[in-house]
Amino acid sequence: MSLVKKFRDKKFAAGYNEYLTPDDDTGLRFQILQMDANSEETILSNDCETALLVIEGKGTLIYGDQTIEFDRNNWIEQNPVAAHFPAGDEIRIMAEKASRLAVISTLNGSRFDGKIYPPEEVDVERRGEDILDGTCYRLVRLVFDRTIAPENAKLVLGEVLNFPGKWSSYPPHHHVQPEIYYYEFSPDEGYGHGELGEDVFNIKHQDLLKITDSKDHSQVSAPGYHMYYIWAIRHLDDSPYTGFEFSKPYDKLLE
């Protein structure tokens, strides 16, 4: 099954809310960490490379000698704070207000230098703004990829702000590396449609879509609703992710 609806129409419980386990066919584990106000959590993995991204909340991240405060009221107007670190390291999270974070990990025993990424270091691309009458205009926020993270890392992380009634990941594209999309909507009763090969899924708040087998993918948000999604890709040992290929014949739309 490619669409995971485990927490659709449910509130996240305090602690870890797990979508994908470490043995998932994507090779990615995905959890939402829901923290109460004035709570603390330490993330430590002995065998996994880990990334976390603040979806919403206020508090402090402490990683080694790096300490960064986060205060994100919404994902429409603000970039995230994120962190990325190797197996064996730990990060401490102190939530001043109720906070929601995505935690993504994959098996990787290689050592590399971890980092906290503040909002000003997150690259924002206004993709699709000048083509197709703006119908696929969206903001692509890249936290890190192979050009930013160390070569020993296996994760790529970013997020997309899909404007109401518009398309993203468009024209459809594909790549051999496995990917996941975790979605939220504003207002949260919103919905969209996600294409995966010949299948079309009705996407709602807190759904997750698994993208495997080089399938073409693209999506659209219903008018009146912002659609947001975190995207994470896992490098393959023999084929690291360096970009995608637009699907034919839709690639000619870019001409």
C-alpha cells in the first residue's frame, strides 16, 4: 500500500507517533514527535542516521556545542528549523510550547559531521512561478541534499508549500530512489490528490505517501486549502539522489 492513513482524523498522542518502521520497503522510518509544553526529549540512535524538522512549536534544540531556538507558528509563512546527525549522536529537544516535529531515519553506521539548520539556511525556490500561467507555482524549501550534507549521509530532506488550487511536483517526474511525502493542510479539513504512476490517491491531513519503483508522481491541492508536505529521500548505495527526470511527454510543457 502506497498511501498510509494511520493518523488521518486523529490527534497525535504525546510522544512518538509512528508511520513507518525501520524495516519499511522504503528503507525510511518516519515518526511525528508530539511534545507538550515544558517537556523535554532526547533522540539517540545507535544504528540510524537521523533528521528532524520542526513543523510547529517553540523551544530549543541542543546538539553538541550547537544550541538553536525555534519558534514556528505556521508552515505557510515560516521556514523550518531542522537537524541532521549520524548514528551514535544525540540531540536534546526542550519544548517551551506544544510542538510537533518530524523524525526521519535510515540505517547508516557511517560517521559524518551533524548540523542544525536554522531557517535562514533553508534554501527557498519559487518553482513553477513563470511557467504554465503559474498553475504549478509552489515554494520548495530544501534543507539538505547531496550538495549540502556530507557524502556519507543517506538522507535528503525538504518541504513544499503547495498553494491552494495549484499543482506541485509538476510536470510529473520520477527517480529510482525511494521517497516519502508527509502532508498537512490549512485549514486541516482540506484535501488534495496525489498521483503515483496510474494510481490517484485522495490526500488528507496527516497522510503519508510512499513513492517507490521509479513511479511518476505529482499532486494538486483543492482550491481554498494550502497543502504542505515534508519530502525525504534515501540515497541508494549504488545510486545517490542527484535530481529527478521529468516524465514524457509532459516534459515538453517546460519548453
